[in-house]
Amino acid sequence: MASQPETTRGETDDAAAVSTESESTLETARRQLSHAADYLDIDPSIVERLKHPKKVHEVTVPIKRDDGTVEVFSGYRAQHDSVRGPFKGGLRYHPDVTRDECVGLGMWMTWKCAVMNIPFGGAKGGIAIDPKELSTAEKERLTRRFAQEIRDVIGPNQDIPAPDMGTDPQTMAWLMDAYSMQEGETIPGVVTGKPPVIGGSEGREEAPGRSVAIITQLVCEHYDRPLGDATVAIQGYGSVGANAARLLDEWGATVVAISDVNGAMYDPSGIDTAAVPSHDEEPEAVTTYADEVISNEELLTLDVDVLIPAALGNVITAENAAAIAADFVVEGANGPTTSAADSTLAERDIAVIPDILANAGGVTVSYFEWLQDINRRAWSLDRVNDELEAEMQTAWNAVQTEFERRDVTWRDAAYIVALSRIAEAHEARGLWP
């Protein structure tokens, strides 16, 4: 196993890395853009345009609570770039949602769609609220009011929200219904991630975890590490982590650790992942099924072949990067590795496969769902999974080509692929006077 930790990218020296440990999502996204642009012959004016969102919509969202009181919350929809197609991105309910966070995450969605060669641009939105403090009825009223507030700026050919942190298929169903009622016709393509009964796609919820598993398999193949001989530790056992764990287990890998917010189950001989309920199936249940429990921090430093951070952002940091003992890090969560940690991991030759490639199964199957909605023709689960595997393989091949040709990190290679496609589209369309 590798002896040291790694970071999100090898793009800064040690002094600079320390200074970026606390940078915002937006600052990180802009710095990653500038770094990737250094490898390409791109018109500087295009890079400058991409540093800024096309639009940011900020609204107030009043709702009546179950006790009759009225509270007002702040909502946002940041639309970054649409040169390759309609804006696309998640909608999150979380207390820490801010304007700049939505802008930064929207930029990442632009890169993610481009690296997958999907004809969408990037967007992100949300409401600054703790969804755990809402009843189901309150969450529905909040969602329907928010749909009304942003109705003029979303649509199947304009901006297509999807589930994210604190939201789910039911949230998307409410949003789609509210939008459709206002438009006077059923428009399933206004959102993705809906229940299949109203136009959602089979396999959508499992897609991010499935893409993480597919990329993990491809990483092992690239480094001549048979998946059947690989040990894997996965932080997070929600939709992404559980689906990735179960697929890798099924494909022959030995999953030695999985975790939730309470801690991690650890078994060096391998975990029967099908026997442990995911967060959706039984919230916070991982440790209750464990014979040996370790902390989430300990999980990150286990001596394994593959580490998959699939829970929160910024969990691999300057403080623990030197203790990362995995050979490969496959990012299941969005932004799990800080810039400082990325630099450390790059110096230690730990391969980090970035989130914009690894967990892109979500937006890819969202694209499939959008196609199904437009054509009013549903796909089978087998077709969805086969199409997803083909798209992930194609994206991997493009990134692998840049990785080998330019001798850069995997993160740099993914950003180079994405930025070159976006820049080419901007050059072709030009700038409106």
C-alpha cells in the first residue's frame, strides 16, 4: 500500500496548499478552472467568462408551519453556463446553503456534464433550512412555494433541477406537480430524479453509486490490480456508498469497512454488504450490525487498496492526508478532498479519481430520464445500466488519454477534458454583442 496521503489535486506548493484549506467551494472551483486552463490554448476571455455564473436567482420562501406560524427562508438557483445545453443541477435543503456555495457547485456541474459529454450546462440551487426540522407537510409546502418562486427560470429546455442533499424523489414529484399545475400541462422533464411512476427513470437513485463502482473497477484495471484482490473502505453508507459497496462486493472486491455518522463497521475478512441496511433502508444502522466499530477518521486511514469517501465534502484534509494509506482514492462525494490534501496525495503518488468523473452516474442517468420524458418512452433498468456503463467507459477513456499524454493528475486530466469541450463550444457560438 502507499505510505502517505494524497489530496484533491497536485496544483499548489505546500505554502499555497495550507492557505487554501479553508477556501470556499466557489474559490476552489475558480482555482481549478484556472489551473486546467494553464494546460490548454484557450482564449483568456472564455476562461474569464467561466469564472462567473450567467445568473443567480435569490428568492424568499415563506411557509406556514404546522402550528400556524409563518417563517421565511432564503432560496437560490445559480445558473453557471449553458453553452452546451440547458442548465442542470441539484436542489439541496441544508442550513449551510449560500449563494456562493450554489455558484461553486454549479460550476462543478458544468465540468461534470462536459467530462461526460452530456449536452447540459451547470446549475445548483437550494434553500437554507434544516429539512430534519420540517414535517412532511411542511416540506411539501416549502417545495411547492419554492417552485412558484423560481418557475420562470426553470423548465425542460431551460434549467432542470434534481435531488441533492436533503431532497429526494418525492421532493422532485412535488416540484414537478407545482410547475405543471402553473403551466397547465404535465411536464415531467422539468426535473429529474422523480419516482418512475410519474416519469422518473429506473436506476436513477442507484446511478451515482454504480458509476463509482464502475470507475473503481476501471482504476484497478489501469493499475493492473485485479478487483478480486482489492480491499475497499467506504465512508458513507447512503445512496452512493451503499450502492457502490454492494456492487463492488458482488464483483469480487473485499469491502472491509463501511460507515455512517455514528462510526464505521470494520472487518478485515470482508463485510457482507447486502446484510447491512443502507441509510435509506434503516437510518444510522451500520454500527448496530458491527462486531468491530472504528471511527470515521480511522476508516479514512485504513491500509486498503481503494478508499471511497462517499459522505461529506472536505473529509480528506491537510491534517489527515499524510496518514491516508490507500493506493487509490475514488471520490464518491462531491469535493471530499481539500486542495491542501490533494497536493499532499499527489506528492505521494496516490491516485485520486475526481468526483466530476467518479460520481457522474447521477447526472448521466438524469440525462437518460430527460430523454425518456421528452420522448414519452420509458427505458428498462437493463438498458439504463448498459447505457450508463458505456458512457462511463467512454468518459474514462477520454480522461485516461489526457492523463497518459500530459503526465498530469487524474483530476487535472478530467478538468482538461471538460474545459476543452466547453471552450470549443464557446468559440463556436461566439459572444453576443
